[in-house]
Amino acid sequence: MTLRIDISGLPSERLRFAASPLAELTAMLHVLAEPGHHPQFAGWAGDVWAGLRPELAERLREAEFLWRSSQADFLLPARPRPTLAEELDDVDRIDDEAYVTAALVTTCGSNRLRSAAPSPLTDATARERALDLAQARGARQEAFAERLLADPAAVRARVRQTLEQCADAFFDAAWTGVAVRLATDLRLKHDLLRRQGVGAALASASRAVALAPDGDCIVVDKLQDKATSAHGTGVTFIPSVFGSPHLVVVHAPGWQPVVQYPVAEPGPAEPVSLETVTLRLDALAHPLRLRLLRTLARGPHTTGELAHAWELSRPEVSRHLAVLRRAGLLTSRRHGRYVRHALKVPDLSALGTDLLAAVLR
């Protein structure tokens, strides 16, 4: 499963390594929404939640649609700016259709890359599909999607205000230290790029990113077999401290390719019994179950959502989920008329940090 970014004929200056305040804030917000993905930041997340004003805490829960399961593409700038305010100004320049379509991507399923897909702002079928996906995520997400479709301008202004309040509440203090680590990483990448070329710089960013042998394509280990192009725009690599172990890629039609890579490695895994390891490895041996698991790593999904994302029948998905559940790798809980399946990240991490990083990419 790979994403291929065509860079044939791309001038070297169009491959950029740069830090982004907005992308790092998004990574922090994901940590707050999914602390189980980031045990190394559990203490930080607890302290932040404890110190948040109730109004801001509610705003974050209301808008977590944008960064919990799949980060909205406009939150990873193709042209990073020195300050958060400048990057938010750039987001304000995006038209409503692009903003809303990106905001309502709730999963890493196949619907993300359908080129020329109709806008939910103007097409009734696309609107109904977007609301169905939001409803499966929960009442807050459904309400957010409904407000966004009814009044994009008001919701966009509220989201920006929320991000600005996050800067005052916790981001500015954290960014001071994070920026130093990112600058150190960027010096290394720029030195490798200058002395050894693109391949060495990409390998330094992540073992999941490589330059194809012919040098015309960047190959990224991701959830789906897809392709995009950097022609005319270039590709941007953004380091992240709080994003570890995720590897996040913007690759939808109409968006410049952006790769956010972790500069920190997850800690060592706790050992588990050989019997448990064997059971779990057997469950992961089937490629389809591994794909389902990687989708579930982005957040809880229903059987129907998984079937739709991978173009499978619901009974087939149910059989594979049963195997993963018996192996102790996921839980299933009913929420109203939906049963949502969720990855048990700590149990997966017990199998090893490489596997955890691969699944969470």
C-alpha cells in the first residue's frame, strides 16, 4: 500500500522542508483528541485539558471533526509561514467549496481521492453522504457538519477564533520549545539535501518515505495505493514533534502534496506473552485485515463505513473484524443505532513500535 508522488522534472527548489505553526497546532489538537495514539504526550494532554476554560474545551470537542480521524487538508500548509496568524490568513483565502469539502473528510477511505467529486454545498447527494458520514461519528460531529453546510462563513470564523484561543491557552508556550527542535531537524534535512541529494533527505525524514530508483517519484507507505503529482506546485515536507508516530500526507486533487513527518520516535513497547503475540500476528497476516486496522487507526468506524471505504460486503468485513476482536486488537461499542469499532492502540503497541508506526501512518 503506497502513495506515489510524481516529481519527474521537478526543480530541486520545489521540494521544500519547512516548519509550520498551524500544522504543529493541528498535531497537538490530534493528541488532545486521541491521547491513546501518543502515550509519550499523555501527561502534557492531561495538563492542557485540566487548564482549559470550559468554553474552549467545548469548542475543541465541537470541531475535533477537523483533526481527530483525518486532518483537514487546509490545516497542513503547502507554503508554511513564520507565524500562525499568517497561516490562518492563508486559510481564509480558500474558497468555501474547497474548505467545506476538506473539512468533511472524516476517514482515510477511498472517497478522499475521487477527482471532480461534486461539492456538498451544491449537490444534494454529496451533502447527504457527508451528513451520513458525520452522523456515524457522533452527535457533535453531525451538528458541526450541519452548521458548516448551512453557514460556511460563520463556522470558518468560529474555527479560526478557536485556533487563536488555543494559541493563547497552550500552543504559544509549547511552540517555543518545539520550534527549536524543528529548526534542528530542518538544518539536518537541508544539509542532506545539499550534500547527498533528495534520496538521503527523504530517508532521514522517515523510513516510510523513499525516492524511487529512477528518481522520478516519491514513494510513501500509506493506507491506499494511490498516485498524485507535484508538477507545477512542488511538494512540502513539514517536521512535527507532536505528530509522532503519524505520517500525514495531503494528496487530494486540487491540493499541493504535503507530507508531515515525525521528528520523535515512540518509546519502547512493553513485552507481552508469546501466545498473545502469535494470536495477534496471525490476525494481522491477512492483508485485508491489516487495511481495516489501518483505517480504524484513524478513529472508530462502523461496519458499513469500512465496507464502503474498501468496496466490500458487510458480512465479509464482519468476519475479519471478528478475527481482530478475538485477537484483542479492537473493541466494538454501540452508540444509538450504530456499532463503532475502535483500535486498541496500547495492545497493538505491545507488538512493537515499528508495527504501531506503520499502522498509525
